[in-house]
Amino acid sequence: MSSYPIDVSNWHSGLTMPAFIESMGQHKQAMRERYERICLLPEQCQEFSRLETRFFIAVMTEEWCPDCLMNLPILARIADAAPNVELRIFIRKDWPQLRAYYSDHGIHSIPVATLLDEGLSVLSHWVERPQAAHQRLKVWKAAHPEIEEVRMRFDLSAEQKRAMLKEINDRLLVEMESWYANGLQSETIREVGELLGLTL
């Protein structure tokens, strides 16, 4: 197994949330608006602000990822609420060694948030989306079999498939926003809080 490639020598090569937003092409405005809109509840902010242990969160992602659009602003707001938590974002295509590390550990989805201790040793990983979101997405995909039909067509290029699926994927993003506003945001906060030793 490879060792974790983010350490004290390259931690600050990762992007802060504002820097990541500025670097984006796809979803830039949507990410900015979502980050501005996301708020933790006062009691959640209070719990995160009480963390006495120093933690670092390294997030590997890509700007096109829908789960990144939904969850990265939540992860960033957790870090904003916790003075002892620092977050940096590492773009997967720019960090092949990081991608290889996760692949070696059976993690192939993004975003993946890795919780690190004060010495930047790995404590745990949070992958892709909260557990409750998997069932929501499964039901949604079952109601839209045309997605898999397009993906399985060998007569289409990847670009043609993206174009055909754009409208339905745009609709999915709208639905996902609703899911997170109605419970999934709290699930992300709860799951990440548990990794930090909190009960939310």
C-alpha cells in the first residue's frame, strides 16, 4: 500500500475554498452561490467551534462532479465553523499520486475527504456523499433508465453522450439541491462530525 502523499511539504499546494471556486470553469457560479447559501445550524456551529484537537481535511475532487457541488460547500462550512480544522482541496487530475493512493485503498469515487491529525497522518475517509443519499440516487436512477441506455451505447462518443445527458443531469442537480435542503445536508454534517468525534 502506498503512503499518503499529502504531508507538511505540500499541504499548502492544496486550494482553499475561495481559490478552488476561482479556478473553476464548469459549475463556477453554482458553486459560489451554493457556498454562500450553505449555513450550519447555530448548535452545529457551536459543536464544531468547541473542537480542541487540531484536524486537517484534504478533499480530492473534480469541478464537474455533482457530489462535489452538493457536499464541498458543506465540508468547507464545517471547516469555517471550526477554528481547529483546516481544509484544502486537491484536484484529482493534478494529483496522480493522490488518485493512486485512493485507488490502492479501494476508493474510486469523488469527492473523498480525508481526515488527518496534527501531524498529517490519516485518521479516516469520508467518501462521495452521505449514506442516505445513496438510496435517493438509486430511486432516481431507477426512474430514469434512459441514462444507463445512453451510457451503454457504443455508437456514441463520450462527448455525444455528455450532450445527450446534459438536460437530465441538470434536472438531477436541481433535485439534489432539494434533497440536501431537506435532510441530506444534516446527514453530511452528522457523518463528518462523527469522524471528528462529535455527536450531532
